[in-house]
Amino acid sequence: MTAAPTLRMTWWFKEDQNGFQVLFDRTNRIGFEHFLEQTFGNAISSDTYPHLLYRVRDIGVGIVCNFGTNGPLQVICLKAGTF
């Protein structure tokens, strides 16, 4: 197994009983996408929708990454069974 790359980014997070949300600055978006791919494999994505999705049944947690053009990169992680 290959070690995940080190990411140098500023980040903030909030958590609740269903999971957590992390906001990242945009300084290393490409590196972050590469990190996700190395760690979890290929995401579900669409050319017309600015999100990446990893399903609970595939990796044990639901992850939605909003890479829209405005604001920070937003990553929402939901525990299995919360939706």
C-alpha cells in the first residue's frame, strides 16, 4: 500500500452526531483530489456537477466533496446509517 501524500492546506472543521464537515483553502485542490483518489479510489463524478461522491457501501462512510468555483473546498463526511 502506498502512503497518502502530505497536503499543505489551511482547514477548518465542524462535527455533529452524523459526521463532520471540513473546509479547505484552495491552494492545493489538485493535490487534494489526488489524495482522495489514492486513499479511496475513483469517485463518482460528473462534468456538469462540481461534486465528487464516495458512497458508504463502497468505503464505509459517505463523502461529498464540493469543488465549486466559489469559496473554500467543502468536504462532508456522513457516518453509515445517518441518511
